[in-house]
Amino acid sequence: MAAAALTNGDVRAGGGGAVPRPTNPMVTPLLTDLYQFSMAYAYWKAGKHLDRAVFDLYFRKSPFAGEFTVFGGLEECIRFIANFKFKEEEINFLRAALPTCEDGFFEYLSSIDCSDVEVYAIPEGSAVFPKVPLMIIEGPVAVVQLLETPFLSLVNYASLVTTNAARHRLVAGKPKNLLEFGLRRAQGPDGGISASRYSYMGGFDATSNVAAGRLFGIPIRGTHSHAFVSSFLGLDEIIDKALSSSDGLNKCEDFVSLVQNWLVKIQDASSLRGSFGETNQSELAAFTSYALAFPNSFLALVDTYDVMRSGVPNFCAVALALNDMGYKAVGIRLDSGDLAYLSIETRKFFCAIEKEFGVVGFGKTNITASNDLNEETIDALNKQVSIPCKKRCYRLYGKEGYPLVDIMTGQDEPSPKVGERILCRHPFIESKRAHVVPQHVEELLKCYWPGHSSVQREELPSLNENRSRCMRQLERMRPDHLRKLNPTPYKVSVSAQLYDFIHFLWLNEAPVGELQ
């Protein structure tokens, strides 16, 4: 009866509220590798398909030669399992794809869902580190096997984009606005939507992607392109030249003439004389037309022709005309050339305008750089070894409030305690170990899908809440872990008990040689 009150297509999870379907309709139980079905059939054939199994989702190295990753994609994983159910047409496709499998296996597939699966995860937007499980998935082995590929697909790209965005935010600093304009270069519509979403979560301020803005509530921004500028021939193409003042009390019947007058003043200004000559009139017409359409949000792309000899002077003429009418231009956008040099020269020009004409604040007019702004990456490789068994994961903080180390323990071990010394061991190198007396202990894994267990399910945060978490997490990290060049490795350890257990397993499984 309760399901009838839910929105169309939503299901209710144990211990929590409704969970909507995956954002991408292509995320279905068929979004997996064929061998997952082959293994599921082999489990079923052997009568092992209901055996309980535990899978860890983790990574072996952080991207971009860095020492941290930001976890993304959890919400989509929970949406996926909340709605995991094979449709009749999907079962029919699998029958054709796996003709040697018995009918009973497909009847089994038709019956399964994820109600007996438990998912524990680090909250989305958290800073995470190699080897520490991001998610622990427990349930019938055949079912959790079918979840492996889609979970990896949903988490890998999301975490990569979120981490990249967070690294850009660290380089740019808090005051700068970061805008994501990557849709036209994205890996298809699905990649574009995901990139916009996770760039925002990683610290970007807005996107040009209108669809992502609607889906996720991300602020959308945009100006105009070079095509708009080159579509004009001259000022005489502007038909409606009138512009009302910002307070609505006055009206300029010929805003075009006001712009032209300001351009002459700029050309004649003593502090600017000789810095440019005749500007491109088609560009001036485009800027003027755009300002008439958007007087409250005028931001011009100034590099269609010549930035300093045309684009910037033309922008200033339009911006000063808008100022006369009570509006404040937003700024300019640079999309090509030596962005550092051009931004410095443009700032000098703006400051000269403010001094020459007494327009307070003009020198601080925004300068936005776009195009291919990528952080350089260096290849790095960390040791690859997996750590078996079901685990609990904690982050231990020191006196200064920074995280010192992440530690994994066995599922049944007691939790680390504040003020109590604990031995933290490197998972693989015997001589690397240290005692830590934590001032704060944070358990990392929380239950986001309880299955049939009585554990209370964590509610999925909003995108803005995940974004805030990401920013807080980065602020709490020690700066040398976050720096771009030679970051200090963050320590990930295991308890003494877990160390002994995994080394016992390795020795037990390693073949014993024979000398003759």
C-alpha cells in the first residue's frame, strides 16, 4: 500500500525513503559484462548462488599523480540497486545470448532483486585514498557479482571528474569562479551530463550545460560565441537602439550613439592614447547588441579579432555606456592566446579606465579565462595488492585537526578510541609501522542500503550537500597532501590483527617450492 503513494518509478528501501530510478535510463541490469552472467550461471549450476559474499570497491592509485581522490557516484549506485529488476524483454535477450544455459537460470534471474544486499559506503564527496574500500557490498554471490561492473562504471568516471574539479579548485583558490563549459567536448551526452554534475560536486561554480542545470539544480552560465561576433557587419544593423535605465526612470533612445561617444573618449584619453587605433566595428556592433539584450549580465568574448587593439576597448565603450544607464557590466572572457599575459594587460587597461574617468570599481571588472585549461599530470604507480576479508575503516585525526592516517580493521575488532594508542601497520611492509593516539576518530563506511538487516539506512544527500562535503574535506586535509608537485603520500594502514590475518592468508595460499 505504501508504494502507491510514491512517485512513478520510485521504490522504497528498508529503513529509508523513496529512491528514484538512475538518472541515465541506460543504467539497467544489462549494463554489465557478459562474463558476469556466465559466472552467475556457474554459481547457480553449482548451487552456490545464494552463498553470502562480500565485495570491496576500492582503487589502487589516485589519478593525476596526486595523493587523494574525491569519491563520486554513490547516489547513482543506490538508485541502481533500489530499482534492480530484470524486465521480460531483457530476459528474452539473455536467453538468446546464452543459449546453453538452462531455463531454470532465467527463471532465477527473473525473480531476483537487491532486497537481500547490504551496501556500506564512505559518504559521497569525501576525500579517499588507495586501498581503503569506498563501498562494501554484501549479499548472495550471484547477485553481487552482477553488480560489480555497473558499480565500477558508475563510480570510476564520477570520481575521476570530481577529483579533477577539486584539484582545479585548489589551484584556483576560493575567490575565483570556475565555470564548466565541457559539453561540446564530452564523451557523448551521457559523459557530458555526468561531467557537469561531478565538476560541480568537485567545486566548480556553474555549468553551461542547460540539461544538467535542470536535472541537478546546478547554476547555469553562458555568454556568446565567436559566431555571434562574426555574424554582425556594423552598427547600422541594430534596429532597436533604445535602452531604459536600470531603475526604469530614464530611457536612452540611441544607446548605439552613447557607445560610440564613449569609444571616442577612450581613444582620446591621455593615459590610453596610442594603445589602440580603430577597433573592429562588427565586433562593436555585436557587443552593443548583446548589451541591449542583456544589460544586467553583459559579459563579452573579446578575442575574435584582436584582444587589446579591439576587443577590450570595444568592451569598455559598451560597459561605460551601460554604467551611464545604471548597469554594471559583468566582465570579459578570454578564449585563446597567452591567457596570463592578456589578462594582466586587460587588468591594466581596466585600471586606467577607472582612473581616467572616475568609474569606481571598473579596475576590478571580472576577467574570465576559458578554453583548454588542464592541470598537468605525471604518471605514477603505487603497489597493487588486494586486502581480502570484510573490514571496517576509520580516519584518525591528530592534535592540529588534520587526518593522520586511515586504518582498516577486521569486521569484529573493537573501534579505535580517542586518546588510546593504536598500532598502525603498513599492509605489506613489515618494518613500516607507527603508534597513533587519535584526537578524533571518524568511521568512514556508512550503511546506504541495508537489505533485510535492521541497520538504519543513511539518507542520500543532495548534490549541493555533497559539494559542501567535498570542500570541507579538502579544507581539513594537510596542504602538503594536496599540493600538485610532489605531494606527501597519505598513509593508509591496517590494524595489527588484520596485518597478521592477511599475511597468514598470503603465506597459506603461496605455493611451497621443492628443492631436489
